[in-house]
Amino acid sequence: MNEEIRIREVRLIDDQGAQVGVVPTAQALTMARERGLDLVEVSPTAAPPVCKILDYGKFRYEQERKQHGARRRQKAGTVKEVRFTPGTDDHDVEYLVKRLERFLKEGNKVKATVRFRSRERLYPQRGLHVLERVKAALAEIGVIERDVTQEQDGRIISVILAPTGKS
């Protein structure tokens, strides 16, 4: 910005947005000063570098507003969870898979969890079977982000799926 620009010649864009052309940096700086504005290097990697005559304070303010708006529109990575048991009936699994499908289509990550109680912990393959059915049903619209993992001393097993983007 202003005196910090050390290059000899710059491609200049005036405060109206019109191309002035390639001019010496000193001349561009005096043009900016006459208008009461700043000379700001917009594209330093171009040959010659592109500079613009503008109000730097206003420029920074607008840039910050754009970044703030982009952060506000950004969707937080929410994870929706649906719980199963090893004895969940076929129809109930289908119903819960439809719910997971809806969550994925909305753009959320989903976590399918099987919780084992008391003696159910002796038969972890039943819970794995439920999760395999869920993964197979959601294979088209979801991609496995974290495959089957155990939590809390084997009481809970879960899988996390993320939307593929095709939905």
C-alpha cells in the first residue's frame, strides 16, 4: 500500500474502476494522493503488478464484512445420531434407516449407534449385523467417514457416515 510498493511500474485501475494502463509507481501514487485516496496493490503476482486507487479503510471494512458473511452462511458440521439395539426388529431398522437417509439428504453427518445392555454384550455380532444392514442401505447416498468402532468397554459400537454430495 502507498509507499510500501517498491516496484517501478504498475498497471493502474482508477477509483472509478477504469483501466489507466501501465504507469510509473510515483505517478500512480501522486494520482491517488490528489484524489485523497490510497494506492493498493491488488495483484502482486501479475506482470506488471496491478494496483488500484481506493479508500483503504473502506476496502478493509468491506473485506471483513464479506468474510463475516461467509462464516455466517457456513454450515456447522452437525452429527445426527440414531440409536439401535442388537434386537431391533427389521421393520424398525428400515424406519430408522429412512430417518438417517433424510438427515444425509439435508447435508448432515449421521452416526448409527448400537447400544448393548447386560447380556447383550455377549453377542456383539448381532449389533455388527444391524450396522452392516444400515451401511448397505445407505451406501448410495452416504460415504463411511469412520467405520465400526467400539466405545465404553464394548457397550456401544457405532459408524459415522457423511453425505456423498450426489443427493
